[in-house]
Amino acid sequence: MAEEKVARRWRTWHLLTAVVVSLVVGGAVGAAIASGDDNDNNSNAAIPAATAVPASTTTVRAATTKPTASTTTTIKRSTNSRENPVPKGEPAKVGAWTVRVLDVMPNANTAIAAANQFNDPPKPGQQFFMAKVELTYNGDEQTATPFDVSLKAVGQSNVAYSTFENTCGVVPDSLPSGELFKGGIATGNVCWAIASSDATSLVMSAEEAFAFDSRKVFFALK
């Protein structure tokens, strides 16, 4: 009898232990499931709805350019002529020289007469035309003289005037004849005895006197 009572107590103890373990395990599993659901709900609540971003748009406008009229006229040597001479006061290259007309005196009869008492007056129908010029030497030779540049005049009669064949006599403040080194400048007057009918159309031509490939450059005298 005593052994049977002991056996019943052990069975009762084991049954109670199993119930307690089942309750404990079941509670833990339920709590875990509940915690997972809460996390899912919290996670879903934390993610805001996506906001649509408007597409970027770019408007390209065509550039408009208004043409502007040029106000500067450049006289190229290739277009230089009696009808298109270098303007008075502007320099131009003539071979190894730079030539410029500084001033003009279309009727220099009185100035020539005052320069020397032995100067003859111009012939009938003629007048003395005087121009003040500037010559700058830019060549490679050690020296040169203004006589290395031939300065002539021509008008509507198409007859060329030279300072030697159509001399005015002694010219006041005449162009000097001394030697010039590179960069040297000579300034002075040259004069031609011309037909009075050529005075208003007269232009000056300049070229190197002793160069085989020289080319005339024309200068305005008004």
C-alpha cells in the first residue's frame, strides 16, 4: 500500500509539472507573436507614403544676334589705287619705309617766292603744290636716305609730276637728305609745279626708287 501511494504522488507531480511547463512555453510563444505583430504595425506606420516628384522641365530659347554695321574702313594695300588712296594723316608701308602725308598747300606760290628771292614763279596755267611728308626707315640695311623713296604726283591729266623735273625751286623746310638708321624719321616739304587744272584731283605716289620689285602706293592730298 505504501508503494502504491508513493507511485500516485509521483504521477500527480509529473502531471502538474507538465501543465506548468505547457503554460510557461505557451505564454512565451504568444508574447513573441504579439511583439512581432506590434513591430510590423509600427514599421508600417513609420514609412510615409511616397510623394510624387514632378518631372524637371527645361526651356531652351534660341539666341538672337542682331547684325551691327561696321564703322571702321580699312584700306588694304591690294585695293589701294588713285581712286582709293591712303587718307591724309594715315601711315602706309612702302617697301622698307613708312610714309605719311601730314599736310598740304595746294597753292604754294607765295610760300615758294618767300623762301628764296631767286625762285622763279610758276609758268602760266601752273601753280606750285606743296605737301609735308614723313618718312620712317624700317629696312635691314645699316642706313638709307629719303632720296631712296620716289615721291610723285598725278592728277586728272594723267601726267606724273616729279620733284626733279617739275621743281618749284628752293622749298621752305624741305625734306632733309641725311642718312637714317633703322627707326629714323625724316619730315619735311616736297613740291611740284603742276597744271592748275590738276590741283583738285592730285594724289601722291610713293615707291622705293632703286628696288626692282617696288610697287606704287597712292596717298590722298586733300
